[in-house]
Amino acid sequence: MLSGLVIVDKPQGWTSHDVVGRMRRIAGTRKVGHAGTLDPMATGVLVVGINKATRLLTYIVGTSKTYTATIRLGESTITDDAEGDVIAAVSAAAVADEAVYDGVAALTGNIQQVPSSVSAIKVNGERAYARVRSGEEVKLAARPVTIHRFDVHGLRRERGGDVIDIDVTVECSSGTYIRALARDLGDGLGVGGHLTALRRTHVGPYSLDQARTLEQLADELTILEMSQAARALMPNRDLTAEETTEISFGRRIAAGAPAGSPEAATAEHPAAAFAPDGSLVALLADAGNFAKPVLVFAPGTGSSANGSSANGSSATASGPDA
């Protein structure tokens, strides 16, 4: 059974669920999920897991993300991006370049962010965007996020200066909404703002350089084999033949690092354990003097080391929002 990650270059206008549906047909299996939602307007890296690789998705969701984006100052929209109607327009002609840079600096680091009201966050069991579309006013609570990098690459004054388009790169923690950054930057400058373009270039260790379009994947299904995917994603531990046998049966082995130390693996942040032949055996967590398996992968769960094209079949899975 083919298992591995596919790094998709999501097209504009497609939902992440649309991509999963298409990948099910391409891979010939129902068991496909994704590691973090991209809005339909956005393009770029969407990590998709196939068959047993869907078990890795939960460890990918929480990784940092990097985006390139364009923010427009001087207009606010109901969705905080270009897909929504403009609800307010205030000339940005008086906003100095220095004020923009100061506003960006204020939104860098550890901040409290209120997600867009039309996000996929659930409110009493229903998606926030569904409540907004039904006419309900939705106010979401602020949540802590980290903006590791917020770089401005260019400012363009359009329409006689009434709007300013800013090209940026944002590296951020999981759960950050880039359109909320655009909104908050504009609000902080007193002119409003929204997102006009968004492209995700990195999800954790996986980059746009590895991504393929759906058309390319339909022609040749390129798989990142599970051992390769896990080596890039988490700390590595190479096992002896004896340790491989013990872990394969779900038994404990000696700890890789003392529990509580910075090097220790945990259930939330496990280490990837590899057999002497390089195959992925399990994900391990250190507990006291022992390491115990969090997940055990049976032999033969991956594709060939260089990636390949193949078909498989199984049940269904889906990835959570990011």
C-alpha cells in the first residue's frame, strides 16, 4: 500500500478539501488528509498525507509556516481579504513609509491576534464563516501567535496615493491568520487594510521547491516516502537491530535522552526511530530511563526511497485547520 506525503502547490480558487478530493482520485485511495487549511484565495504549499502517512499529519500541523503576501492599506473588506466586499475606504495618502514599518514592527514577535470572523474556527459547533454568512455578528476571542519574521519588500502607492500595496514575507506560528495581520496593520494606521494576494512557501521543513501542481501530480504522482518525511520533520534516532525488534513489538528500549531534558522526545514532539536499513520503525517518546513507542509503523508501509507512482486503497482521513 502506497504511503507518503505529497507536497501540493494548491491552485487559487480551490479549497483544501477540494485538493484532498482530487488527490484521492489521483492516488486511488480514500485515506488522504491535509496538514493545515489554506483559504481558497491562497496558493502554495499544502502538505497531503496518503494512507499511513496521514498519521504524521498531526505533527506537521503545529509547525511554523512562511508566506509571501500583498497587503492593501486604505480599504477594509468584510472577509479581511480580496474575496469580500469593501466595507470602508479611508485614503492612505497621509500614511508615511516610516509609519508602515513601525506598524509592521508592532505586529512582530509574540502578539494577541483576533482571527477573522469568516475563519473556519468553530463557534458552538458551527464554522464562524457559516454564522457570518447567515447574518450573525461573530466576535472571536484573541489568541496568542508568534510572528517570527514580518519583512517588507516594497511599497506601491496607487490611485493617487489613496491605497498603498505592500509586498511582505511572513514567517509565523501555526494558527496565525495573515489576513488578520493585514486587517490589524491597516487598523493600527487608521486607514484599514486587507489581503490581496497570499502564497504559502513553507510548512515546517517542506517547501515550494518540493511542491507539484495537481496537473503534474496527475501525470506523475511524486511521493515523499515516509522515512524521508519523518527525517526532515522531527529529531532522528537510529536503532540497532535488537532495538528495532523490540520497538516493532511495541516494547520499550533505553531512553534516547533523560526525561525533562531539552533533548528528550515527548508524545507531542516525538523522535523518529529508524531501523539499520533506514526504514521508519516508530515515533518514540522518552519517559524516565526508557523510550516508548507513540506510533509503530509495520514494515513495508512506505513507497520506494526516491518516490514513485502507485495506487492504493483504504479509509478516509482529514487534516485540521492551521
